[in-house]
Amino acid sequence: MKKNLVLTGMMGVGKTTIGKKLADKLKAKFVDIDRIIELQEKSTIRSIFENKGEEYFRKIEKKISLTELKKNNLVIALGGGAFINLSIRKEVKSSCVSFWLDLDPKFLIRRLKNVKKRPLLDPKNLGQSINKIYSERKKIYSESDFRIKCSSMEKYEIIDKIKKLYENTNN
Ligand code: S3P
């Protein structure tokens, strides 16, 4: 049985795109926690934040993340804030191989211009809100098993690197 491969890091780093490709290569199933939340709640992440609040979202996020993390042989893209939760972080650290996709905030700002899907970002102060969240979280993200510095890497290089590290750790 294979340990789950977990991707964490800021919104906009490419956890979903990279996770899908990695799952194909590793012949594993891909799980995107945000998508499961949306399906279960029959609502978008933005509407959940607007109608029920962040606290409610975090509760659902914790429940769904822990359920998926306890399975095996998955590539899991966590939501950007999930690793901040202590229970989720403990489960990831004890049973999975985790990767922090780290991208310089200046690149995140470019990628996150369309903020409609991201309720935590203030469109009027995009740079400021991204920098603030990044500096609050980077110490926690760094508790991942591996930090992948994505700023000067092509997508295929990131995927190859993670695949190799995972295979070396997990075999
Ligand atoms: C969040 C990131 C989002 C989503 C929610 C909160 C965060 O996921 O879970 O908007 O706290 O960073 P992505 O990282 O997939 O955008």
C-alpha cells in the first residue's frame, strides 16, 4: 500500500494542475479537497464563505480532509489553508509524503488577478493580502516533508522532481 502524496501551499501555486498530472504518472487517484467540498455542499467555495462564513468552511474542510487523508494511494491537493489546521497537519505528517509548492508572492499576484474564486483575497489590495497570508503561513508550510521552490521551474520539472522524491521516499 502506498502513502498518500499531499500537495500544500498558497492558492494559485498550481496544486490542482500539478496534482492531476502527478496522479496520472503515478497511476494513483487524484483528490482535490476543494472540489469535494463544493460537491458535498452543492455550492462554490466563494458562496460557502459568503453564506455560511469561514468558520463553517474550515469545519467542513477539516472533516473532508481527514477522511481523504486516512485513505491510501491518493494524490491529494489540500486547500491553501488546510495545512494550518493542527489536526490536518498531524495526519499529513504521520501518514503521508507532503510537498510545499512554494512560489514567490510576486508570481502569485500575477496568477491571482482573477480573484472571483478566492474569497480570502481583497481585490483592491491584492498584493498586500497575498503577501500577508504568505508571511503568516510560510513557517507552517515549511513543516512539509519537502519544499519545492517553484519560482524558476517549469511545470514539467516540478512534476518530475516531486515524482522522484516521492518514489525515493516511498519505496
Ligand atoms: C484557501 C484556499 C483555497 C480555498 C479557500 C481558502 C486558503 O484553496 O480552500 O478559498 O485559505 O488559502 P486553493 O488553495 O485551492 O485556492
